[in-house]
Amino acid sequence: MIDPNLLRNHLEQVVANLAKRGVSIDMIKLKHLEEKRKDYQVKTQQLQNQRNTLSKEIGQAKAKKNEQEAKLLLEQVEKVTVDLDVIEKSFDKIQEELNDYLCTLPNLIHESVPEGKDESANVEIRKWGTPKTFDFQPKDHVDLTNKTSKIDFEASAKMSGSRFVVLKNEVAKLHRALAQFMLNVHTTEHGYVEMYVPYLVESQALFGVGQLPKFYDDLFHLKGEKGLTLIPTAEVSLTNMVRDTILAASALPLKFVSHTPCFRSEAGSYGKDTKGMIRQHQFDKVELVHIVAPEQSYQALEELTHHAEVILQRLDLPYRVVALSSGDIGFAAAKTYDLEVWLPSQQKYREISSCSNTESFQARRLQARFRPQSGGKPELVHTLNGSGLAVGRTLIAVLENYQDKDGNVHVPEVLYPYMGETRLINLA
């Protein structure tokens, strides 16, 4: 959530920033709510002061044994208390209405974010590796595995419908190996703490990271009294580890990693990537989350992005890093880098990871704070997240980049320790 003080004291600056996203503020509604909030706040303070003054006068009257005066003062206190209760309820109602509106506004973007209406304005930062050339027409992952059904969409469709998949034999093994490889690199080399987290969360956890209320239709909600929802990413569970917490400055930074399935309804993606595993309702991801002090957050973004890049480099998969434009960046993000891996069948780079700094946007919703070493009031932490990587899309990239003309896939050498004796996946 945007800092309410910015909206009160620097509204024009906020309006200009959100305009870069193509988002406009309902100024009339906001000003009306803010004026009402201030009015009720002033009245609340006045009545509280009046009650306190009367309470002191009651004490003084009783000390003088003037019971009649004390009785009259007590009647006034009771009336003020009733009035105060009414005003406080009105204040709470208008504050809730104001908060509900503020929760619909996305994060402010960092000054370095390129401006543009959509992904066409994204800026390439760097490339790594050279796309492989083949002396045959490379197949996509669907056609490559079609004969052996080691990626089986028919089986999954029978039990779950479209946008699900069944992986078999060596392909399932390769999928598992990729996740294990990612976890090992991130924990042993990059200093992340591995976490096993819930896949089902309450609405407050989703609100805290900015998934609710905006993305309600993109989520899978369970029926029942508990009102639980399947996580769209482990970012939800990992970031909520610091909800309603005041951390010691010495505890920062925190770095978490988790391998989980992710569940998304893909409500707004009708007709997109309907073939294959690119866009699924259920997919696996190794998620990276940083919790840092504000002055460290942009250094942490570069570090987190580098950690995701290392996985692609070790797998020798060509990729590029792209800075998302103001029109393409996510709701909670202040700045985002996308990693896009080369897919030979499409002859283009496709997203495999998004690495974002949300600054204090999520922390304000989560009330995730730390106490500065110099003392003083607790401050909001900054939170960052990124895929390190999306396992299914990495599987696709490996299958397509490591195929040969006979329809087999050669296992990348870095995965040998996780694949047993398997060095070649026969798909012919």
C-alpha cells in the first residue's frame, strides 16, 4: 500500500507517478474521504480531551466531597462517552473506506523504470550466451515428447481439464532434478534459508503481498468455513513470515528459498500460450525472497537477479535480462527485471523469472518492521521476490536447447548428480 502520508502531503507527485502506469486517482473521492477522516479525527480528539477534563473535575469534586457536582459531571461524561462512541464508529468506517480505496492503487514506480504503455517499451539490459544453431529443425517441447507421451496432456485433461500436465519417467525425473539443483545452488552458494511452507493460506496473507483484492479472480479459492486459497507463488507464504513482526536490525537481511507448486486460474490469459506447458494452472517454482533494510533494497534486487541468472548460466541456457516498463510492471513492484530464456522452437526469448523490489508496499500491508540499530521507532522493511527459477519453463528450455536430430535430449552435465545413470532421454 502507498504511504498515506505521501497522498496527504505530496498528492501531485503520487498522481504523476501513477500516471506513468496508466493509472488515475479519483481525486474527488480521495479528497472527500480524507476531509471526512480529518473531521472525525478532530472531533474524536476534542471529545477525548473533554472527557479527560471532566474526569479530572469529578475527582476534584469528590475530593471536596461535593457529591452533587460530581454527579452532574458524571452525567456529562456519560453523554460525551456516547457521543465519542458514535464519532469513533464513524471515524473507523471512513478510515476503512479510505483504506479500501488505497488498496486498489498499485505501488509507485522507481525513477529508473523505463516509461511506456506496455511490454514493447521494456528495455533490454544485457544478454548472456549465444542461441544454439541446429542442422535440423528444432522441435518444441510438445512435438519433441509426443511419440513417447513423456509429457502427457491427454492424461491430465481427463482428470483436470486443460492447462494441466502429467510428466512421465525421465522427464519427471529431470523436472525434479532441476528443482533440487536450484535449491542446492541457492542454499549452499547464495546463502538462502530453505523453507517448506503452506500451499493454502488465508485471505490476510494474500492481502499482505498485494494479491487481494485486485487479483481475486486469478486465484483458486477453496469452499468451506476456513476460506483458504491455493498460493499463486511461494512469495505469499515466504513474505508472510515477517507479518506483524518487529525484527532487530542485526537480523537483516533475511533470505528465504522454497520449492512449491503454484496455482493460478489465468483468468486474464484467454487464448495465450494454449499449447504446451508455458502457461499452466499448476506449475512448480523455486522462489527467492529477501527482507532487507530500505537502504539495501536496490543492491538486493541486483543480487537476487544475479542469483537467478546463475542457474541459467550453469545450465548453459542463453537468456537476456529486461527492465520492465511502467506499463508492464506488476501491481506491487517498484522495479522489476525479467529473465527471458531462449527457446529454439519459437526463435525468441520467453520469460522464465521476474525479480522485483516492492520497497515498503508489501511491508506496510503486512506491518513488517525492524528496529534501527540507532534506536527510535520501528521502520518498515523492504521486501523483494523473484523466481529462481520457474521449474516447468526451465524444463522446456532444457528439452528444446539440448535436443538432437534423433529426437533425444542430452542431460546437462550439472544435473548428472541428480539424474542417477540417466544421461540421455530417449524421446524418439
